[in-house]
Amino acid sequence: MYSAELMGYADFEWATKLNRLMLNIVGIWPNIHGNISDRFLSNLRAIFTLLLMVFIGIIPAMLSLVRTWGDMIATIDNLQFTLPLMTGIMKLVIIWRKKSDLTLVLNMIADDWLKAKTDEELHVMIKHTQYARVIIIFGYISMTIGCSLLVFPPFFGTSLRYMTNITNPVKILPLHGDYFYDENHSPYYELTFAAQALLILMGFASYNGIDNLLGLLVFHLCSQMENLKERFINVRQFKNFNDGLAFIVKDHIRLIKYFNIVESTFTFLLLGLLLYFGTSFCLYGFLIVTILTEGHEMSIMRFIYLIAAVSVISGYTCLYCAVGEILVAECEGMYHAAYDYEWYMLEPEEAKSLIILMIRAEKSFRITVGKMFPMTLSTFCNLMKTSGGYISVLFARQRS
């Protein structure tokens, strides 16, 4: 028994390690085993990250945005950094406030890995965790490439930024920004460069880490719903049908509580994610189409960066819409298992007990966007169509 618990704990650590590494950087990982000192240091890192993103990122970027407002291309170039910073701050604050709720969810995940289970149930949990890990690894790779493209080119006197007479500084920094001091002179330039490099790292960790946390939580819920369906299908293995059904209902109620916490935590984050995606897709699409149709000068490296950026943003959004679709499918599988059960072979009182389970299982777990509409592939397609339509609006605005 003790060996099984050790193996379960090792499996839990394996399942959450990559998420923990990224979110620990910005101090918002819900540490279920931490003491007062660990919580204090985590909050300190979160405060530092928030201040860094506000005073080194958002405020200088907004001042630069005001100064370049008349130039459409320069404004869009500014927004491609300002919008993800604003979204990252929103995510950081919400997850920081919800750490106690997420701690309950992670405790449930730990309990699922530690409790006794069959080899088939363990295989299902590992399978869904592998899906989440693939997303996380993709996030790590995109974060590394993105940080490198923003930080290293300024060392060689170049940048992915759009340079104009207004925004072209004496010394190039990774990000746009107007500061209350002359950042072109030493040691202010070196300090600002280091602060912006740290900001980029923390911003990527906050943005990608929170998205990956959602993937971990939803895929674990999918694995538990699949295992619950299999337990119901094999409910005859229990000595008493009512006892087996009571166990399944109790576990289903626990998963409902789990889902409600995840839904309440991420619903408004997903609203911000879709708003950011829709705006960014429109802006990036406008830049790319302008280059291809009107021959605007742009380096090959910057053009590749734009293509890669819109692909990553679209891929992530599509991925989480697909995750929401998978969760709905797993819930419908539980409903169909109850519906297809051979109730006519049960005693009348036992058959009646299935009705309550069927009524509740009919209501699927749907991750919603701002409590308004579900996160599904249909939502993603509609958003792509709407955002693509607004590209023509930007063309009309530029020509007027």
C-alpha cells in the first residue's frame, strides 16, 4: 500500500511538473504542500511580476501608442505587444485571486492519482495527461522562440519592430516604450534592456502557463469522466447495484464540483483570450495582406515572425476550443452509457434509480466564454470568420 502511494505521488508530480515550473516563475502556482514561507515568496514573485508588467510594459507602451496614433502600421505594431501584455496582466490577477480555489482542484487531482485504481483507469489518466503535456511542451518551445526573436536581434542592431521617424530610437530595445528618462544613455539603456528582457520572460510564462494550466485541468476531468463511464458500464461488478450506483453518483458529484471551480475561474479568462485572438488575428491579417498586395517594405525575418505569431495564436485558440469539444464528448459518453444500460434486467426500484443519474448526466460540462457561449470548434470558426471580415474595415480606414 505504501509503495502504491509513492507511485501515485510520483505520477502526480510527473503530471503537474511542467505546469509547476512555468507558473512558479511568476508566483501563481497553487502550491498544495507549501508552508507560510513558500506562500509569501510566491506572492512576492506575483507582485514583482505585476509591477514589472505595468511599469516597464503597459505604461510606456500606452504612451508610445498615443504618440504613434496617426500611423496605422505603427499603431498596429504597438498593439501586437500591448494587447498580450494587457491580457497577461488580466490572467495573472485572476489566477492569483483564485489560488485557494485552484488548490482545492489540485488536491482533487492528487487524490485521483493516489487512490487505488485499475490498470485500465491508470492508462486512461496517463493518456489524457500526455495530451496536456504535448500542449505544454509546445508552449515551452513557442515561448523560447518568441523570447529569442524579441531579445537577441537588438544585440546586433536590428529588431522585429516597425521603425519610423517617431519610434526609431538611438539604441534599439526589444519593445516599444516611452519612458520618463532618456533610455538611450548608459546605464539607463542597459537597465531598461534587462528589465524588458525579464518582462518578456515573465509575460510569456504568465500567458502560456495559465493557458496550459487550463489544459491540464480539463484533460484530467476528461480522464475522470471516461473512467466514471467505464465504472458505470461495469457496475455489475459491485456486490450490490445500489451501493455501486451510490459510489458512482458520489464521484460524479465530486467531478461536478471540480468543473464548477474550473469554469468559474477560467470563463472570463477565455473571454479575454477570444477578444485578444479576434483583435490580433484582424491586425496581423491586415499587416500580412498589406505587405502582399501593396508592396510595403518589410524584412523577411519580420514577415516570418508575423506568420508565426498569427499561427501560434490561432493554434492555441483552436486547441482550447477542441479541448472544450472533447470534454463535451466525454460527458455525452457518460449520458449514453446510462441511457443504453440494460435497465430491463434490473429490479423496478433499481431501474428507477437510473432516471436521476440520466437527468444529471444529460447536462454536459461546457466550458463557457464569459458565461455567454460554449468553447467549441463552432465558436472558433465563427470568430475566425468575423475577424477576417474586419480586415476590410481596416483597409477602408487606412485609405480614408
